[in-house]
Amino acid sequence: MIVDIHNHILPGLDDGPQNWDEMILLAKQAVNSGINRVIATPHHKHHHKDHFYENNPIKIIRLVEKANDILEKNAVPLTIYPGIEFHLHDQIKLDIEQKIEDFLTLNNTGKYMLIEPPCHHLPEETDEAFKLLQTAGFVPIIAHPERNRILRSNPSIIYNWVKAGILVQVTAGSINGTHGKRLKNFSLHLLDHELVHFVASDAHHHVRRQFELISSYKYIENHYSLNYRKYLEVNALHTINGAEIKISEPTFIGKRRQYFFFYNHPLNHVRENSK
């Protein structure tokens, strides 16, 4: 069973599919790639261009039920589970204190919570917010930290988070190189230091932003190990039933030149020399 824990497959909620036909096409692309379970994680508290996405957990759960009915009627062998991608905004501490019911966990198990940092900064209350969530019994999962400029410049922040029990999800397209050399270099650097606990697609569209999960797993199996791939696959499966995830002991991560375009991670040289 292959589970994708981060995608935008539900229609009409954010910048994912805009209707049921587009949702079905994206679902078929997931199945054709080898995925049979996905946790839908629409944006919440997220500004994107001229839009602000704010999604109610009850609405998400009901839409997941409808989506699964539609997929069954169209003979698409994909099961969708509810979730949310909560944006790490500047007032997140207040939301935790006053609107914790908005924080839908992955598959609504009350355990794993997908948190998306902004791209260009980290709110001052970030560490305090994570501690509040953990005190309340939740396990934060940081979505695509490789996109955040502050984290790329200070990767020890991620190391400290992991040591504190926070989990990390890297995007498949970052590992595959779809999102550019800089994000690939940094993602591989996180893998090198045992700082990745999940890989997910962050799929939005059946053509423009597809489910790339399986190809990234193959990359990890070929360039790291089969055990590393299996570890990531099992972790994703555990989020569905809220099971405990064993955190591999990370190694300290410091600053490296690989956050810049002129630097190539050694695995990029391997790939280029094998052509």
C-alpha cells in the first residue's frame, strides 16, 4: 500500500482541481503512478496571489466522503482520507489557543498535523507554537522545509526541531529535481542527515503538478537504500491510523554551499556521469 500524505486533490477548495472532472483526472494519474491511498490536505490560512484559503474541517471531511463515492462510481481504485495543510502564519499561537478545532489532523486521528512554513520567513512564535501543539498531544509535520529561505540558510533549525520530536516531509519533486537544483540539493542534504521522515507529492494538477511520489522513492532506493525507502513508505502508512513513528537519529547539519545554484550535490554528479 502506497500512501501520499500531502496533496491537493479535493476540488474547489484551493489551487488544486477546480471541479470533479479535474479531480478524477488527478486521481487516475495517482493510480497510474502506483499510489492507492492519499490524504487530501487543502490549504488553510494560506495566501496565494490574490486568494486566501480558509477551509473548515467538517467541510473537508464531507467532501472526502463525496470524492470517494465519485471515485468508486468511476471505477478509480483510489481512497482519499481527510487532512489539512495549516499555514504557519504570524498569529498561529493565537489560533492554537482559541481555534484548535480548526487544526484537522491527518485522517482525523488526532495525532499528526501537517504545518506549512512560509517561503521567505519564519514567524517569531514558531517554536512556541510547536511546543503548544506537542503539549496538546499533536505531532507537527513540517511540509516542504526545502522551500523556506530561512531554513535553507540555517538547516540546524530543522535538526533541532527533529531532536525535539517534530517530523519533516520533503516534496517528491524537490528530490526528483522538478523544482530546480537548489531545492534538490537541499532535500538531498536533509536525506543525508536522516532528517526526512516523509516524502509526499504535493500534487495539484494532473498535468502541471502531478503525483511524483513513486519516482522519488525509486531515486531514494537507488541512491540511498531500500531500507530508507521502506522507512518512508511505512511512516506514511502510519499516519492513516495514527501509529507511532520511530524517528531515526539525525546527524548534525550545518551550513553548506549547496543552497546556491553553482553547487552540485555529489549525487547530481553521479546522475550526470551515468548519462
